[in-house]
Amino acid sequence: MIISPIGIVLIAIYSAIVVVVLALPLRKLLARFRWKWAAIAPPVAVLLALPWAEEAWIAWHFKQACTDAGVHVGRKVEVEGFVDDTSRTPRNQIRKGNWNFDAKSLADWDARGYRYKENMLTDGGVVHLERTPEGIVASILDQPTARYHYKHAYQPTPHKIEEPIGWRLEKIEWQVVDSATGEVLGRNTLIKRRASTVERLWIRLLGSDLTICPDPDSGPKQQPFLEAVLVPAIKR
């Protein structure tokens, strides 16, 4: 469980409030009732246990979800390009022709080793970006030509990619899918958890209450997900 010393102090204050506001008034109200504590103890115990139970629930389910986090490659394929369907752009915002990338951007493109990439448009077409001796040339096609699509597993709206998987828990998953067969060649899963209610009362005043796995700041550096599944056929 992740409960800080400050959180423990807040739980102590909360517990005192429960006793003063609920337990003591009920004791006076039921003073003549022989089994008063049998009536008072269960609801008071539930309320006192709530902060601990919430954190225990979040921590356990986060740990379980994290066993499936990270990069999972089912099958690798060699390709010259792919479709990026993680963020769609309206067709009228695309400029065709030579895109004048700077030297660093071109070097980064060449380092990845793909000849082209197709970005999905909101109307189902794509902007086809292809590396040429002159730079990156953009053209608009009515449908993708690449077989393999890079996409979010969950995206009910254009800007919603976090899938709720439990109280204070969310999952973001990127997939590479074979559009011809529907096969998922690989996936990259990220699990996010938020702090429990007590911890959120103070921790968000100092910064984010977000914890993720895999932790990007620990462990060995991994090969980028796309290149782990879609092996570039061209290395300049």
C-alpha cells in the first residue's frame, strides 16, 4: 500500500471525526438500548476501514494489472512503411508537396529506417509521407496502402485513449494490427493509477498523484515499440 505519513495523519483526523460525529451521538441516542454497541460498531467500523480498504483495493489491482504492462511482440514483420492511426487530421489542413524538414528531423526519420508513413485523416483517407532525395514529400490518398496499422486499442473519442479498468485505474494500449487479417502483431500497454482519496487531499497540492507502470525512469532501456514489431526494411 502507498499511504504516506501525512496520509496517516489525515486518516487519524477522519477517524476522530467519525467517532465524534457518529459514534458518540449514537451512543447517547441508544443509551437505554442494551445492545447499543452491537448496533453502533458495524457502521463505525466500516467507515473507519474505508480509507485503508480503498488504498488496499487500488494497490492490489494496480499490481495485478502491471503484470500485463509493457511491450509484447507476437510476430515481427519487415516493412517499408506503416499507417499511423493514433491521431487523425482533417484533410483540409494538409499541405501537399515537399515538406521542408530541417536536417535533424530528416536525420531522425532516416535513423528509423522507414521509407514512408501514412497518417490517417478524419475522412478515412491518408496523408502519405515518403522520403525522397529532396526531403519528405506529402501526397493525399483516399485510402491507406500500408497493410500494418499503428493504433490505440481504446479510443471512443478522438482525444480519449485512457480505458478505465477499475477505481483510480486506467490503461493505455498501443497496438500494431494487420489490416488484412485483424491480427494484433504486438502491443505496448501502460497502466496508470491515481492516489487514494486521502492521499489526493494533499499530494496534488505538490504535483501529480500519478503512478505508472512500466516506470519509464527505471529498468533497462527498451527498443522502441514500433521498431520492435515493424522491422524497417530500409536503413539509410
